[in-house]
Amino acid sequence: MTGPKFSFDKPGKYIGQPTERPDTRRLLKGRGKFVDDIQLPRMLHAAFLRSPVAHAKIKSIDTSIAENIKGVVKILKGTDFIGIVEPYVGVLSHLAGLRSAPQMPLAVDTVRWQGEPVVMVIANSRAIAEDAASEIILDLEDLPAATNTEKALDKDEPVIHSEFDSNLAWERTVDVGNVDEVYARDDVVTVEKQFLFGRHTGVTLEARATIANYDPSENQLDIYYSGQAPHMMQFIYAKHLDIPEENVRVTAHDVGGAFGIKVHTYGDEIATAAAAKLMERPIKFLADRYESFMSDIHARDHVINSKMTVSKDGKILALEYDDLTGIGPFSMYPRTSAIEANQVLNLTGGPYTIPNYRANAKVVFQNKNMMCQYRAVGHPIAMALCDGLLEEAAAAINLDSVELRKRNLIPDDTYPTTSTTGMKLDDLSHQKALSKLIEMMDYEKLKKENADLKKQGMYRGIGFCSMIEVTNPSPMFYGIGGAPIASQDGATIRLDAGGGIHVASSVTEQGQGTNAVLAQVAADVFGVDMDRVQVTTGDTKTTPYGGGTWASRGAGIGGEAVYLAAEALKDQVLDVAGVMLQSKPEDLNIDNGHVIDNLSKEKRMSLADLARTVYYRGNELPSDMSPELIATRHFRVTDTPFVFTNGAMAAHVELDIETGIVKILNFWAVEDCGRVINPMLVDEQIRGGVVQGIGHALYEECLYSDDGQLLNTTLADYLVPMATEMPEIHVGHIETPTKTSVLGAKGAGEAGTGGAPACIINAVNDILRPLGVTNYQIPMTPNRLLDTLRSAKI
Amino acid sequence: MVDTKTITVTVNNEEYTSTVNVRKNLIDYLREDLGLTGSHVGCEHGVCGACTLDMNGQTVRSCLILAVQADGMEITTIEGLPSEGIAEELKKSFAKNNALQCGYCTPGMLSSALEYLNNGGRANKEEIRRHISGNYCRCTGYQAIVEAIYDVAENGVSK
Ligand code: FES
Ligand code: FES
């Protein structure tokens, strides 16, 4: 290493600044490039006929009318993919015992959820394909459907996969300390609650979209992908369509929201690629909103019976719960549908010192759409569960819940440490975050105000959550279990002849501002203006190999790789400059596009001059010098499975006891995501996450009938938060950089979604509890709250 | 049954004459036939607001309008928003306030915001929130969007 190291002490020009995202220029001109914006020559369009019922045998499929519709090119059934697509199974070896059945892109002989693709119609336009799909006659023989999570393991419940003895997919128990000994004590108080978390889904405003194009002359498959993990999909298409991996190119341009919805393997997308290979033509498939609701993964679906025991002086002594979670008929490939339950087991109680802990999670199959990882996997469940019980316990021992938190949060000066469940924790700041939160919201004043207003018949409550968030995952998340999911990411930075730099990175952009953050780091560390930085992400052919963006890893892992590559390139450039300027490289630096004298700051040569000499006039350089103006570095988290962040959040709400409607008056979030590279982007990320969390707590639910019909499949009857219902969200930061990287950045994308539901649930129960009732079923719809209020003492 | 019709539409000050399928909606016509892909489709049933654009001075949901209904109309899409005046100020304010993440809601959001500002909308966050409540954004927390519009309502067009 020669060049001077980047110093965070003197604030960088870009790192830490609310820099505008270069990508917004394009998007504000209507020049984005989303999958549906792409038209390829000879492109065909796909539509799917989906199962109208939750569980049935396919007796026959009559496509004769559909085939004769003008413009229909091909109709494919499940059986047509046998031998063309290798079936896939959503299991991971580190989730011991997890089982699932092999899946094909379309149902072959049995349909197992309403919405499962059954027939694919390929036509000259989507409209014709849909017309034809509606003319296909499906002869189905109904089978009894297993739709009730709580009954899924009952003896008389239909078993969804005949090769298994029951609908159990996975089970795990964690048992630390001895909860029974605590229960036997007579100086303790135990509170017990059942938590019900309904299903909801991501509702990316741009629905899932794929174009597949196949060129037989080169055995080349090109996928235009609206998603988060291009390299993972490259592996999956290659393996299951039997094409060498290097012959599959997956490109993601603009992605209209993802939130974990777009990081999985969907049958309709695999079928699109398989059909393109079969027909040797480009095929486009766009899910419409109806299909999104029925086939985008759903999230949550937990029934939890739980209890917490505290001493009368406010120490949490024990936490125990059973979590039952329904995942649909298959475990999703390749991430599996057991990760959420596993996260709940690992994360619940993570902010606190809890000596005794016993938990069991059962993951069960159902005849409903598949459930899998969506933003803040497991976190909202874990946080709502522990902090909900904590609020109950505080009330039971007549202690302010903030005080109970203070007495039990893992102290800021005790890191590194491990959580009760064995998670390695470091660089966290729960106490500082809670203090800052209390100050920001003026808690004491607010409490008094609530009490005064109650006398006037207004029902207001405050709810808190102290949380941890899994970010920057290491190989221990998926890779260890055999999934084709990279946890390391890479960056290549090249100095171009004009003196600008080009960054290619394997993390991806879905609007978070990844590209901007990478450009900020590269510009600062290397020493050029951000206008001279171009960034490429989302392309398996031109970026280094990596995992993409999920589990809040873009800035923390992708940013660090860029940091390392920028340092390396700087060293290389200064080596060349040293020779050209007859100076020692360590006496030189790069600033504002120039090689400068490190002491006097005087400009010695522009980067364009240097690069042009190297590229065009190599004859001017000593012949034994072979300059490299390109550097690649990779980064992975090594000594810990995840880099945890922490946060403290609070909601102030008002409940109209006549209508059951909850109005959110204010929301505060204090987040410690390590070094903040761009506060403007982080703040709105957190707000966006909070708004999704509020949606889950109050409005959003995928409602099923008893026989497995999804009842709300339009945006008119699945409610997502709108501007007028949302509060001002005040964001505060504590910055404790992670020691696992130089940059010190942790993730921030999921905190809001992980913590907001707990705050809302707790705030509403803060109102209900004095009335003698509680409600721990989310979403807390007006109907549910009115039901609860019926037995309230008002 | 006649299933096509010839229409003449002015889009972003350019006149187009096209023969369209009568069942084709306006947004599909703009995106597929004219290649103006700046307007987006989020729901196709008039709820999400992503397809909102200006037709003869009024904001409309272009997924709920048939292309044939736009015969003789003047349409402005995000591609045709002027690079000056209030529209330009609004775009700058969106960038400055980080009022877009994925940008999928943005064309509709800009259109609704312009409607608000052009009709004398005040610098009042409640009113702005109410006005854009027909436009879903799934990425931001809406706050940045509200602030972006507020700033323009308050400061107008900078000289
Ligand atoms: S696409 Fe027109 S309102 Fe949603
Ligand atoms: S920015 Fe993505 S939907 Fe609004």
C-alpha cells in the first residue's frame, strides 16, 4: 500500500452528505428502463391460466378453442415442461430437517393453491394471450384443502404432499436456561398473550416482470429481470434449464420496488425462460395486479402463544412461546420458507438480557399461496412479540414500560456480547437510542397530555419498540446451507481515458439509492467529482460476482467493496503518477480529478492526462512498467454471521372508540446503522420502511376464505397506506460504525418495517389496557378493534 | 364488429394519427404504440395513480380511458413536462428532497402535484397529503414527496 489512506475524520465531500441521486434525473424525465419498457424484435407475450381452487387433481385440460384464436402461438401445460425444466426443492442443509416437495413451473397433475399457474398461453399480444387463456377448459377434481394454520397438523386434516406423513415442513426448539424454575418462584409475575399475524404482501408498484430471450446459435439465454439478485437467478436458470451458467445473462435495469418480493423463484418466470428456449424467441411476462396478489410471495402468517415472566422489581426472567407459521404448499426455492421462523427464534428478545428462554417454531404446509422472506424477515414478529409482552409485564408490575426497558436493555458498554439465543452482538447502542428517542418525543409531556385528554374523552396511546436488525449477512445466512446465494460482493473500478471512473458492482438498485451511495464512496475515496463517476449494477455479464441486494447489505457490503477497490485503484494510479512525475507515490494524492502534491496540495497532473498517457502513449512510460488502471476488490463479513443494527421507535396514536379507527399522530425512529453515507437516503428509507410497517399493523391483509380462496385481489380492497393517513416520521441517528469494515456502514432498509408494527400494536394496547381489554391480532382493523372494545369498560 | 378505429391525438405537442384496437386503453397506446414508456401501469383499475397524466388540462387515469376516447385530445406525459416553470421546479424539488426511490410512482405523482400547484394549491402539508392520496408510493414514506411539493408551493418558481 502506498497512497495515503482515506480519513473519515475530516468529513468527505460526499460520504455523510445528503447528496442527490444521479438516477433521479433519468426517472424524472420519464427515461427509466423498467422491464415492460423494453420491446424486442419478434417478442411474444405470455399469460397464465391459474388454478381457480386451492386443491384439486387435474383431470384434463382442453385447449382446442384457445389454440385456434388468431395470434396464439403456443400453449404449454405443466406436463410440457417435464424433461425441460429440472424440478426444484426449497430446502437448505443448515435448517436441519426442513422438507419440501419438488416443484415444477406449472402444476403437473395437482393444483395446490388458488393462483398456481396451470397453463401458459403465448401469443402475439398479452391481450390475445389472456383471451385465449379464458377459453381453456380445466377439468379439476376438487380435493379437500388444508387452509387453517392452526389445524394443519391435526390428524384429520388433508396432507398436502402424499410423500410426507403430515403437513409439517420444519420444526426447531431453542431452550436456554430453565424457564420452569422461574415459573415455580413466588416472587414473579407472568403475563400471557396470543399474537396473531395475518398474511400480507409486498405490493411492489411495478409488478413482477420478465423478458427471456434465447439464441440457439450460441446457446445463450438473456433475461431482463425486475429483481434483486441477478447472480442467484443466473445460477437458477442455468441449472434448471440446463444451460452453462456463463451462457446465461441476467440484467436488471430499473426495478419498481422489490422489498424481498423479487428475490425468489417463481414458476411463471421459469416457465417464461423455458418457453423462450423452446421457441427460440423473446417472451415477455408481466404479472398483472391480480396475479401479483395470488402469486407474489405472501409474508408472516404466524400464530404465537407466549408468556413473559418478570420479577417484581422489573427484571425480565423468562420468555417462552410457540410459533406456528403457515407457508403455503411448498417451501420457496432457493431461500426456503423456514428462514422467517428461524429468525423469530433467533431474534426475539435480542435487545434485552433474558436469562431463560424457551421457544418452539413449527412451519406447516397449507393450500394457500406461498409464504417467504419479505422485508424485515421475522423482525416484526420478534419485536412485536417481545416488546408487546414487555408492555404487558410493565403494566402488571405497575412500572412505566420505558423504565422496564431501561432496566433490561443490554447495556451499551457491554459489547461484544451474545444474545440469549446465541447471536453475536457488537457495536450496538440501545441505551443511547432510547434516551435520544425519549428526548425527541418529549415523552413525559406527551404522557401527561394523553392523561389530560382522556378526561375529555379522547383516547390516545404511546407505543415503543427497542429493536435489533440483521444486516450485512455473512455466508452463514444462506451459502452455508447450499443455496446459490453469494454473501460476498465485488466492485471493479476503472479509470477511463477521460479522467472519469467507472464502477461496476454486484449489489443492485431498486430505488434505495445504491448506485448513488457507491458513487459517493468511490468519488470520495478515489478523489474525483461525483459527476465523473458512472455506476453499473444489475448485470451478471459486466459486474463482479455477488449476492445482490437483500437483508440490508447494499451499502454495508457493496459499499465496502467499492471502498476497497477505490483505495486499490488510487494506489495503482499514484504508482504510475510517481514514475511520470518523478515523485514518491506517498508524496502524492488524488483530489478533484487531479494528482496533487500531498503537502502543498498543488495540482501536478490531471487524471485525464495520466490515463491518456497510459492508454494512448505508452511509449512515454518506462518499458518495464505495466500500469493497471483498473482494480477489483471483494468483501464479505467474516467473523460474525450478521452485523446487527439497533433502533428505538415510538408511535403516538389516537383511537376513535366509536369507529375503531386508529389515527397515527406522530412517529419517531432512532436508528443506529453505523456510518451514514447519505443521511437523506437513509432517512427516507427508514420512513418508507415505517410506512410499510404501519400498513401491516393497521391495514394490509391477504384474506382467505375457509376453502382457500383469496378474497382481496385488487388494490381497491387490499389497503396500502396512502399519504393522508401517514404521520410525520421523525428520524434520529446514533452512529456506531461496525468494526467489521473500514467504512463502518450497516444496513438500514428494514428497520422501519421491523419495528413499526410493534410500536403501533403497543400504542393501541396502551389505550385498550386501562379499559380492561387488549388486542394482539394484526392488522388491527376497525372491525377487530370494535370487537375488542365490546367488552371494554368505558 | 368494428374492432379498430383511427384516432388523432396530440401528445407532448406532437400530433399522431394511429389505427388502434378499440379496446386498447390510453396508457397501453402511449406505451406500446407511441413508445412513450415514461407513464407507468401499477394496477390497471384506476386505484394506484401510477398512470396519471394530463389530458386537455385535467389529470386523468390513463388506464381507465380508452385510446379512442382520447381522439382529438391533447395529452402531456412525463416526457413532455416543460424544462422550465413550475414543472421544472417541481422536478428539481423531487430530486433535492429525495421524493422518489424506484421512480415507478413518480410520473403519476408529478402529474397530481402539478395539478395541485397549477390550481393554486397552498403550502399546506395536510392539503398536499390529501391531494396526493390517489397516488400510491410503496417506497418512500410520502414525507419527502410532501416536502418536495410544499417547497414549490411555498417558493414558487425561482428567478
Ligand atoms: S394503473 Fe391506472 S390507476 Fe393504477
Ligand atoms: S418511489 Fe417506488 S413507488 Fe414511489
